[in-house]
Amino acid sequence: MTNHRVGMIVPSSNTTMETEIPAMLRARAEISPEEQFTFHSARMRMQHVTPEQLTRMDADSLRCAAELADARVDVMAYACLVAIMAQGRGYHAVSEPKLAGIAQAESGVPIPVLSSAGALTEALAHLNAQKIAVVTPYMKPLTATVCEYIEYEGFHIVDSLSLEVPDNLAVGRLDPQNLLEHARRVDTTGADALVISACVQMPSLPVLDTLQQQFGIPVLSAAAATTWRLLRCLDLDPVVPRAGALLAP
């Protein structure tokens, strides 16, 4: 049995990251029964998805990296896509090495750190997707921030849909089955990929495989991209059953 400790830096009101990512990694037992994952979280205070709370929360990520280093995790994921994207274009390239430096200073060993923001843009590049359709739970100004961030990384947003739910706890309570209808509302004409949940708090895993079967383009979520990047950081084959094109064999 091979054991992997996964550290997660999450908003205090997040209830989905610690559900969907463990579910995906544990589903790998079907193909790699010798693997075992444990999950260890540190939380940053945030209740409402506003620029002010996101900025305060991001500053707290430094403490979280130090705390998770105490557990000697094998990898850390900063799991709030919009918190990174709201700090300015390309910010994941600043945040990830900063947190990794803190983790190494505290633990004495190198610990890879990834962010959902960086993972999503890396995943889109891996899929050779240039034109993207996006569904978010955010208010429209924050969705615009997310789209601008993704475009800064070299992609083009063909359409976006904002569900306009400002309360982060309420986002985690959204019914993922509703994404089947939201996917029809967002215009995917000419798109190379559909990001059905550009937020690790908005549940999507229960319908991700169904949507992938309905669309002729890759369908992915921020959580699936984070899982894909976690597996790569652990030098494991980034494959998860029934989790969309990104994690397909």
C-alpha cells in the first residue's frame, strides 16, 4: 500500500473541496488499489465571495501553508480559484512558490504547492483548448474577473454564465443536477472546452460524466483540474474513472 498525504488550503465556508477531491482520488481504487490517500485541511476565514473578503482570506493562506507543513503532507492544494484570480492576473505564479517556500522553511523538505487557479489554466492548455465556455456561481463582476484571468493566460472566453450566488455556504448547497440545464444555457458554439464549475465550492462531480457524454468537447471543473494537478505533483497517472475528459485514460 502506498500512502499519500494531501493538504488542502480551503475557505472556512467551503464544504465541497473536501468532498469531491477525496471522492475522485478514492475512485482510483478501481484502477490502482494499492494507493491510499489521506486528507488534511487548513482553513481561511471567508463567508461571502466579495473582493474584500477574498483579499483578507488570501493573506491567511501563509498561515495555512505553515500549519499543513507540520503534518508533512506530500502536496498542498490552495483550493479557492477566485481568491487567487481576484488578486491580479497571473497571481497563481506568485502565490504557489511563496507558499511552497513557507512549507519548506517550516518542514525542512520540499512540498509542492498548486492552486486551483493555476491547475485550471494548465489543464486547459493540456487539453489544447483555446476557446472556452464557463459557468460560475459568482456575481457577474467576479465572473468577469475570472474570465479576464483565464484570457490573460492565453485563452478566449466564448461565453460565460453567472449564477449570482454571493454566499459561499449557499454555493456549496447548489444542486449539481441543475448544471445539466445551465450547460444548455451557456453558449458553447465554437468552444473547445466547457468549464462547468469554475469554482471548487460549486458541486459538479455527480453530473460531470453525464455532461461529458452529452458534449463533443471536454467538460471539466475546477475540482477536476485540481485533482489532475495533484496527481501529477504526486507523480501518479492523472486518471480518475467517470470524471470527465481531463481525467480519462
